[in-house]
Amino acid sequence: MTGPTTPPLPAAAWRAALAGLPGMGPARLAAVLSRWPPDEAWRRVRDGRAHRDPAVAERLHRLDDGVVARWRHHAARVDVREAWERHRAEGVDVCAPGDPGFPAVLTADPEPPAVLFSVGDPAALDRARVAVVGTRRCTWSGRSLATELGTDLAAAGVCVVSGLALGIDGAAHRGALQSGGAPPVAVVGTGLDVVYPRRNADLWAAVAGAGAVLSEYPLGTRPEPWRFPARNRLVAALADVVVVVESHARGGSLHTVEAALERGVTVMAVPGPVRSSASAGTNGLLVAGSAPVRDAGDVLVALGLTAGARSRGEPSAGPRVDPAAARVLDALGQVPATLEQVAGRVGAPLATVAVELARLERDGVVAACGGWWQPIGAAPGPPSAREGSVR
């Protein structure tokens, strides 16, 4: 109870307290907060009454009695004001949908976080964003390419988003930091004072210092397996494009892919050796229709940017194409074609057409696959022909 000189706690304090209850995942928290203001929701949960409300019960389905008991037991021991002051003292910002500082990209998400904790500056998200994800058990080649992608994307003004995990995630963020370009953003599955994995403690601090680290969980939250698929949905929700560098056939990064596809976010994948288990998942994505990534240029094309575009996210002017290459590109059309088919349409020797296709491939305009050529993204043209979404 507050005294005459004690200011009332903000709604964010009660949201933070609710988020810290054992087993209170994002879906359960959203269900409880959809029914009452945060302070009332806390009282009902603390008293063991929240799950009995018909509207909450419908959203929670069957809530185990043991969960309700744990909530009551934990809430009875929590000093909400003390917990709130700790977040303020440690520089952790707490916001909810509609609050200043809540990432705009998450506002219309089908599963927005009911509360978001952050250190650093979430305004780093106010630009084109690419999630670079993959397996912790990556190869040297995969790690190297993830670092290169992070470096080149950040240098082009793109915010690199990932989960601060070992392997591909961490490599992408290290590359982004090395570039000195756009600040990176990480989403983690623990409290912002619980660094996991510990080996990435330096990287965690560097990302928070240059960009931002986000979480749905209050200080003190320990890592639990169920929290990471929930974390991955936010990685996907923040991205304009998701790039999977390496993934095993049932890798955790495929949770991010699934969340991205549910949101209409473009998914791209790096091809790998067919006998490498670390590439089984990514090669499967390519077979299913994901666009291939050879370097950052392919991703920038998908975003509608070039390496010269910066954080303001302006559409690029497109690569310059000379008349001979333009004729070849026009002859290629919008569907895959062989070299012989394109040469026949142009009425030029195979060697001449092959040279022009190679130049277009170098410029990121077309791609070759199994003897077939196909366009990548929009063809160069006047600005009006290139307008559209970055997705």
C-alpha cells in the first residue's frame, strides 16, 4: 500500500512483476492483461482468482493447478516496488504496446510482447532490419560467412538482429560491430542481467553499448528451454528479411523461419554442401523455395537497397546496366531460362550473351542455378518502377 508521500507505481511495474512469475510465458501474460489493468491483474493472480474468469480461462485453456499455486506462492513474496526500483537502478527500460519507446514494428504483430525490457537504444530498429540466424554447432565456413554478412549489412546501414547465441548468431553480431555501421539489436530469452551463454558476455555488453538488447523477461529470469522459441518469434517479428546461414535438419533456427513465414517476412538461406549436416536445414529451405544468399548483396537486393544505402532506408538507384546487358535482361523476362533460350531471343552469339549474363550476376541482378538463369528482385529502371515495400 502506498503512503501519502509514496507515488503510485506505474503500470509497467505491475507488468514486470507479472512477467516474472514462474511459468508466466508471453501468451499467458497477454491473456491476463487483456482482461484487467496491470495492477488489478496482479492482485487477481496473487489471490488465485485470475484463471477463474471466463474470458481468461478461454484464452488459457487448461491451466494446471500447480501453476496457479506457484503464481500465488511467488507473488506473495514479491515486493513489486522493490523489483521496479531495481530495474530503474540498473538502467533497464520497461515499456508496453502504446508506450513511448515500444518498437513500432511490433505494434501490429499478431503476438506482440505484453511487456518489453531493454538496455541500450531500441531506436536502432528504426531502419531496414535483417535477422541473421543459424545453428550453434556451425562450421568454420558458416561462422566466417555470418561474420561477413553482419559486417557488410551493417556497413550498408542495415540493423542486424539476432539472438546472441553461440555460433551463427554471435558471429553475425560480431561482424556488425566490427563494421562500425548500423547498430545491432539482440533479443534474448533471459533477464537482462542473466547473460546466457556466459561465453558471450563481452558480445552482450558490446551490443547493448552500440545498439540494444531486448527481452520479454524481468531481471533475474533464468534460461529455460521454452523461452527460446518465444524469443525466436520476436527475432522474426523485428526483421524485414530473415537469413539462415546454417541449420541442421531440426535446428532451432527453423522456429524463427516458421515465425517469419507466419508474418509474411521474407526468408533467405545460404546454400551449403549437400553432405554437411550443418546445411541440411538451409538446403531444405532452398528446395522449398527460399531465395539463396551468396553474400550481402543478395540480401540488399531483397530489401530494395544497395550497399550505398544508409539507415534512412532510401531505395537505391539500382545497378547501372548498359544497353547490351539491358537487352539480355529484357529477353530473360521474369521466369528462368537457359543460356540458349536467352541467346535465341536476343539473336546474339552464345558467348556474347554469356558474358552479359555474368556481368548481370556480378551486379546482383540475375542468378544462375543448375544451368538456368533467373532475375533477382526488380529490374533496373526509373524510380517509379522501383517503388514498393522493402519486404
